[in-house]
Amino acid sequence: MNDPRELYRWADDAPAPVEGEAPVLVHALQGSMDAGSAGRLLAEHLTSKLPSTRVLGFDMDALLDYRSRRPAMTFKDSAWTSYDEPELVLDLVRDDDGAPILLLHGLEPDLQWERFVAAVQTLVEEFGVRLTVGVHGIPMGVPHTRPMTVTAHGTRPELVEAYPNYFSAVQVPASAAALLELRLGRRGRDAMGFAANVPHYLAQADYPQAAAELVRQVARAGDLSLPVGDLEAAGAQVRGEIDRQVSESEEVTAVVAALERQFDQFREAAGDPGRSVSATPMDELPSADELGAQFEAFLAGKDGDAPGE
């Protein structure tokens, strides 16, 4: 393998790495699953609301397949006027108490995953990172009217023992973020991740409630002081628009009510050690796919008035 450190270039005014200076590294990579744009919204929120300094950027020519993910360009008045340059960058962000956090955000690499993971591992070692945390959103059969939940995972059971386990075993398409967590764990490093469980009928819309919950979970895991008020305010506006649209359709109201029953029964079963979650009666409810199809069809008929637009 070529030297993985050649994949990134330090910013001209980047602070020199000091071991132990940034004990937490958070990564939010775009290109794999991110329902509700939860990870992207978290990264945008932290970099806009907290002091941040660019540390380095990755070589996108080496990592991106431009023909599969073509960046946008603007053509205006007989000329090309702008290019949406793809980025994958590392920023040093300081929380409300001044504590430093490394934030890796931008496009997920298409190519050279192992070399990219090795490059991040060198940064973990140089900065003395004690905990790496990945964030994103996943679509789930949950209603927007219930509290946000997360699916947590980690390289040691102790990292996630306080969180419910929603899956016993499942095989999914790989991601660079998941591979990073796996490789860090095999090197004895603490790494974990939070997936916000986004209502599947809202997976394609910006869902700030999910990003707010991810911020809270990162703050808790990393013992950090992170702002969340603006995301909560945006979430309240989105919730109001969703509720308005739901109230206009008896069919969709029934869909949400069915999801609420399913959610409440699951939570009740999960909280009772003597009751099997799998025994929760669901026979009278539509499948997740059927519920999602009904709700998405309803929102599609709102002529661009869907939440997040």
C-alpha cells in the first residue's frame, strides 16, 4: 500500500497535531446511507455555530469516481461560471467550553477505502484521539410523533451498553465509515457510531430532529458541550408542517396511527424483560414498505410542499 498520508494535504495555517489535544473525532461522510440528511445537517450545524479551523483536505482526484457522482457546474450567459468542487475535509472545532473536536466531513470516498481508513488511523494516532464517533441517519418504521431514537454500535460492548439493541444480525452494503469503525476496533481503538432512526416516509427530506438527536448523542459520548437549539427550532417548524399535511388526509392519519401503535408496542415489549419483542402483535398493521409507499405518495401529491423543501 502506498503511504496513506499522501492522501491528504495539511492546510497552510493548520494547527500542528498535539497528542491528546483532540480526544474525540466525529465523522459524517456523505454518499452512503444518510436518511433525513442527519449527518450532513450535524456537520453543517457544528461548523457554522462553533469556532472551526481547517486542518487538512483529502485528495478527491484519488478518492472520487467523478463519472458515478458528477459534481454540479453552472452554465450562465454562454460561459461556465461555477463548479461545485467536491470536498472531504478535517476541521478542528471547539465546543461551547472551548474543548477541541476533530470533525471529518464531506463526500465518502468511492475508491481506495483501505488506504483512506489507514490515513484516518494515522490522524487518530497523531492527535491521540481516544474515541471516534460516526453519525448518519437510517430509515425506520417509526412515526414522527414519537421521540427520536438512535441505533448505536461500537467496538466494545461497554461503549453501547446503555442503548437498546434493535438488530440481532443483519447484512447491509458496506460503507467507508463502517469499515473505519471495524478497522479501528481491530487495532484496539475505541470507536462507535450513532444512526438516527428517521421515519422512512421522511428519509428523503431534511429532518433536523434527527441531526439534533445526533448532536446530543455525540455530546454525551464525548463529554462535550454542543449547541442544539437551532436544530430543535428547525425541527419544530418541520414537525408543524408534517402535522398540517397529515391532518389533511384521513388515510395518512391512519398510517401514522398504525406506526404509533407499532412503536409503542415495541417499546413496551423492549422494556419488559419477560416479554419477547418479536411476540408483539403486528398482524393488523401494514408492512413498513406499504406504510412508506402510502405516505410518500401523499407527500408527492403536495406539489413541492413536502417538509424540507
